[in-house]
Amino acid sequence: MVTAVHTLESRAITHLMTVMRDASTPHEAFAAHARRLMRLLAEEGIACLPHTRIEVTTPCGTFVGEKLLVASAVCAVSIMRAGDSLVEEVRAAWPGVRVGKLLIQRDEQTAIPRLFYEKLPADIARMHVLLCDPMLATGGSAMMAIDALLKRGVRAAFIIFLNVLSCPEGIARVHAAHPAVQIITCATDERLNERKFIVPGLGDFGDRFYGG
Ligand code: PRP
Ligand code: URA
């Protein structure tokens, strides 16, 4: 079985997330720092797809490295709206990657998600999926997205969930239902508050990224 959560750790992540967490950071700076952070997350997600070892010849010798095995069978799926920001960083790193969309909206009062729209490649059942959503709070939106993918025939073990900020409640919920889904996050915070927002968190990612 795959490890439940892989946390990205580096000075760059700490620096970028500190700016994003600061409530006084204006929209434009928030979006700029978030893009820089999500580019690192996107690269990590791509690197966690199945690879094979290859030997390359350098100008000065040989080097044993890795090559992506499944380049033609990967789809980046956005949980809209906020997930679009992360999919764009996957696309910036890998312009040819296929893309799918799930519009899932969390009710502002109850935090219960609703699926409004689904557009996925017809052959997604055979693909590896980089599922993109910056926030994992109650886990309701991620669960709804994973269920939509499984219904279309995607294998749980072929799903990598890319996430900027998580919390124990969301991780536990997704992992209990779908232990084969790999979660890659940049940080796991303490808990949810009474409004089901992550504490200390960074507030509403979508509003801060898109300007409200
Ligand atoms: C946010 C976020 C996740 C969801 C996480 O989206 O982007 O999709 O909440 O919360 P959950 O784990 O409790 O489901 P939201 O529905 O607020 O819409 P947005 O993308 O437009 O910001
Ligand atoms: N969605 C967000 O954008 N932030 C949270 O803290 C929880 C859900």
C-alpha cells in the first residue's frame, strides 16, 4: 500500500507559505507566491508518477536517473474553482498533459459539497490522475471528486491528490475511504474551526487567489 501522505518540506515551501498565510498579503502577491509554491508541488506530483531507471550520457560521463513511464496516460483533474490554479502549474511544467474538470462547490453554511459539472477525457479509466485542489479541509470535496473518478473507472491506486494545505480531519477521511490514493501536501495544520476552515490555515484560497 502507498503511504497516506507525502509532505513537501523545504525552506522555499516555508517561505512561500508564510507569505500566503499572512492575512495582510494582498491578492496579487498571494497569487504570485501561490503560483511559485504550486509549481514545486506540480513538479513533485509529476515525479511521483511511475518512472523507470535509465542511464544517460552526460558531456562528461554517464548518469543513472529516471524517466517517466506513463507520459501518454496522465490527466490533471481540477476541482474547480481553486483547483484550476494548481492545474495551470501542472500544465506550465508539462504543456502536453491531458486535463479534466470537476466543478464542486462547498456550501458556505454547511460545508457540504455539491457536484455541478464534470468534464473528463473519454479514456480516463486507463489513466493516472493528478487530482488538483489546494485545500483539504473536511475532505468532502476531495471524496466527491475521487468518487466521480472511480465511477468513470479510474483505479484508486492511480490517483495522486495534490494539495497545498491539509488538516488531520480531511486526511483521515480520505485515507479511511480510499487508502490507495496518495496525498501530496505542503503542510498539515492543526484542525478545523467551527466554520470548517483550516486553523491556522490561510483563509479562503479561492477568494484570495482570484480576488474574491
Ligand atoms: C474550497 C477548496 C476545496 C474545498 C475544501 O473550495 O478549494 O475544494 O473548499 O473543503 P472541504 O475539504 O471541506 O470540502 P470552495 O468550494 O470554497 O470553492 P472555490 O474553489 O471556488 O474556492
Ligand atoms: N476552503 C478554503 O479555501 N479554506 C479552508 O480553510 C477550508 C476550505
